[in-house]
Amino acid sequence: MKIYLTIFGKPRYLGLVKVDERKIKNANCIVIKSERGYELGFLGGPLSDEQQEKYKSATSKFENAVNAMLQTVKFVKVADDIDTEAYYKCRRAEEEALIVSREILEQHKLNLKLVDVEYMLDRKKFYFYFTATQRVDFRLFVRDLAHMFKTRIEMRQVGIRDEARIVSGLSTCGRPCCCSYWLRGFSPISIRIVKEQRSALNPTKISGLCGRLMCCMSYEKDFYTELWSRLPGPGAKIKTDQGIYVLESLDLGREYVNIRFPNGRLVSVAITEFPDFQETILRGEEWGEDKEMLEKKKAAAERVAALKERSLLRKAAAGVKVNASSLMPKIVKGKLEQSEKAKPENKNQKFKGRQAKQKQNQTSKPKKHFKSRNKKQTPPSA
């Protein structure tokens, strides 16, 4: 005999059923007797003692006064074709019954909302799930329902989040709602959890179909709690003698923190290196940039130096006088000095040739005679 897990009912209750392994070989569905009556349960796998304790501890905080999320149920038999057909007949009858029930509810004008209805397998009980904002007297409504369906009526008030679990549907991520698929209970979610994840405080983006904060916000709660225990929040300032360092944003994909330095420079610091960074700047020491940026700057400086060296050598080869500054490499200075020493005679010859050409031009040109303006010109004789 082993303990098996089974799921039953529209609220997706969990049941622990003790059964012989040979009786349920290759079976998917079984008939069980729960606190509500006879139901069709979908069979899971066998559970060890450790797994049973985990299920009990995980569902104990979600128990309510009416029905516990984890129940101990009794095995009746393996579901045959007749039981399966009766189950689907109940589901089809529930659709028609819900429409009729809502029409009766309009006649009574009660301030409640019918979410769904559920027949037991033997149809001796009929469950009505509803939501209401305040206490409602529905005794006359139950009397009319009992007269209409000729069976025992059970009213079950559920919350808004339970309504989404019973009705089910697709969430904003495109997958079925977690509460109607695998989630066993609802953990409390506050706006503080959303702020820790730095999500946009837009109700349409952080709310589920039920109108409450999405359950998936709590999945990474432990991660963000541990993360912010080692880091200050975005916008936090670290005051030092050098100035104020501001933590601007967090990049979880690269696991980096973007910090604005006092000189306006934005530097990415690894999350694991942030404690060392904080200690370094508080001691008054400077924090270097990450290795990738340093390598890029070094490679860029080498390319600029090579281009300068080529341009200076070309100018020197063309005979253009170049002033080698102290910022240039020693190799470039030596090459320029050698090029200047190698061509002193050529420069003197060029200078002498220019002087000779100037003398020839001066001798070849005829002298112009200008009349003195002070002398008076005599008129011609008659």
C-alpha cells in the first residue's frame, strides 16, 4: 500500500489516497470519497514520507474553514467508462444550470456574483461558488434553486483570486493562469515586492485577471531580497572626499551596477565587486574602469600613435620641416633627426641656387629712368 496524490474538484483540491499499487496499474482516474461526497479524481504519482511532509507544510497556510487544500480521501474504485461519461455529463449540465441560476438571481436582486457551479458525481450535491462584497441573505435564493434542481444546494463564498482559479484562463504572458494550472495556494503579495523588482507601477502590467497583483511577482522575491541586502537601492548616494557617487541603475542580465562618478562618468561595476568598490572609494582611492574599457582605450591609443608616426615620416621624407615634440615616441624622434641630418647639403645648394637666380634677374632687367618732378619743363620755341 502506497500513498498517492490525486486532484479533484473545480477548486483543484489535493487528496492523499492510500491504495494498493496493483489495483490502479495504468489508471489515470479513480473514484474517491472526499468530505464533499463522491468525486472523480485525477491520479498523480506515489509520494514518499518526505514529499508528504512538504505538501502538508506548503498547503497548511492556505487552509480555510470550509475545505482544506490538502485532504485525506478514500479510494472507492478505478474509474470506468460509465464513471467518465457521468463526469462529463455533469460538466455539460453545469453550463445550463449556471445560466438558469443567474436568471433566478436577477429576480431576487441580491448583491452577489455567481462564479461557477459544480455537481458531485452522484448528483446528490450541487455547489454554487459566488463572490460578494458584504454579507448577503440568500435563503430564499437557495430555496428556489433547490426547487428547480431537486437536489441539495451548497453555497460557497470565494475570493477574487479563487474566482480566477475556478474559471481559469490565459494570463498576460500567454500561458494558463498559474492558480488554475499548478499553483496550490495564494501567498500574500505587497507593493513592496513590486518596488524591489523595479517594475513599472502600472496596474495594467502588474495585475492579473483577478485584478490583484500577479502571483508570479513572488517567485523571485527571495532573489531580490538577497540582492538588495548587498546593494543600496537605485538613486542611493555614496558621499566621499572625492565627491558623490550615485547608483543609477541595475543590469541583471550582465550582473552589473551602473554608477555615476563625480566627474559625470558612468561606470559599470560587477555586483560581486560592489563591496570592494565601496570600500575603495571610502578610503579615498580611485576605482579603475573595467578591463574591457581599458583594453579598448589602449588599443585606440596605439592606433593613433601609429597614424601619427606614419604622417610624420612622410612629411620628413618630403623635406617638410617637422618639430618633434616631447609627446612623440623616441623612435619617431630618432628617425626624424636622422632624416634631417641626411639632407643638409641639399638644402644649402637649393639656397645658393635661389640667390644666383635673383642676381641674374636683377642684371637682366633694364633700368627705368624717371623724370624729376621738381624740374620745370620748358615750352618749345616758336
